[in-house]
Amino acid sequence: MTQFLAAKSIILIGTFMALFFAETIYPKVRRRLGPDRYISNIGLWAFTVPLSALVVIPLTAFAATQAFWTQPVLLAPSINLLLNLILLDLFLYWSHRAFHEFDILWRFHAVHHLDQTLDTTSAVRFHFGEVFISALLRAAFVFVMAIPLTTVIIFEVLVLISAMFQHSNLRLPKNFEEGLRKLIVTPSHHWVHHHPGPDTQKHYGTISTVWDRLFGTWSQTKRDENMPIGIDDHQDVPIADLLIRPFKDQSKLMSADDMGGENDLS
Ligand SMILES: [Zn+2]
């Protein structure tokens, strides 16, 4: 378990640095970014890292090891692993969709969507409340489906790599990305999900794009380099306001959001 978690940390830090470096050299969108946005994204991450270590990981480990039944071994271990990974990805599709469709969940997820451009740091921009609620939902699913702990850890690594990749501002060859997105969520696919308006209710997939085709959330919008990113009529706010935003009266938020203007198109 400890070795798994150490390997996970090394893989994730390596992926983060590689993508951050790559998107700086080959950016898809050129924007001048102020320091406030990085403070928000990394600052929110600083809250979720200890939460992960102290609550999320123990909770997930408990759910995976204390399930009241064991999955029967009917297939080869690799097929079993693949099926469980697909099952978890399907669960995340509906979990992400629920965070958009239920107001009580959206108030937390909106913190992620208020980012007014995207890059690798957006992948770690989540309110600690969302991370906690997601962990509870996922633990319940893992417990009910009796998904083995090693499968859950492998899935977590894949999700984090996928999240960094799809939020990144990396310029990819067009045909390569179009081919890849038939199965895998790519930056162009996920940036459309961050496009204000109806597209925010599209492209909920986390690893695979198959669920968006299957459940009617595939958008025909093509990402273009000047496409706005964020939430309609809301600007980003400093990190102190992001932390308390989900607990505020939502009807009063529109006038309170006032940090906009730092991200200028160049
Ligand atoms: Zn979303």
C-alpha cells in the first residue's frame, strides 16, 4: 500500500511537471496570466492534499477492503481489472454529471469552472468540499461493487493523469487529437465543457468519451483558440472568496464576483 502510494506520487508529480513544461513551450492558446489565478489553483490544491491523505485515502481503503462480498474471479485478472476500470469511469461520468445537475453539488463544482482559462494547474483546482463529497460517493460505490483496492489506486492514477492532460493548454497535432478523442478525453474535448453556456452541460467524460456519445452529452461545438472559458456572467474571485463561495447565498454571488480582467488574450 505504502509503495503504491509512493509510486503514485512520483508518477503524478512527473506528469504534472512534464505537461506544465510542454504546455509552456507548445501552448494551444497564448494568454497572459496573472499570479492570482495560480495562487487560487495551487492554493485550493494545498487544502485538498492533506484532506486526501487524512480522509480520502483511508476512507477509500476502508470501502475497498471491508466490502461485504467479494467479486467472483470468473475472468483473467487483466480482464477483471479492465472491467472494473470501465465501471469506475462510468461512475465518474455520472458523478460529474450530478455535480452539474444538483444545485447543492454545483455550488462546489462551480469553483473549478470559474477558472477563466485552463492549463495543467486547473486539474487540481477543486474546492475541498467537492473532494470530500466525491470521496464519500466513490467510497460508497467501491464498497457496494466490492472493487479491489489495487484497482481503485490504479484508477486514481489514471484519473489524475487524464485530468492534467485534458485541462492542459498543450498544442497537439489536429489529426492525432481527433483520432484520440474517439475514445479518450483530450484537451479540445474537455475545454468545450468549460465553455460558458449550454456546452457546460456536455462532455462529462473523465477518461473515456464513449459515455458522452452513449448518454447524449456530446457537443458539436469545436474548440477554437478564442473560445471563452468560465461560467456565464461570473468572474473568477480570489482564493479566500472561492473557499467560502459554496456556503454563500447563491443568488447574491453575481455581484460579488469581481476578480475578472487578469486574463487578457494576446
Ligand atoms: Zn464540470
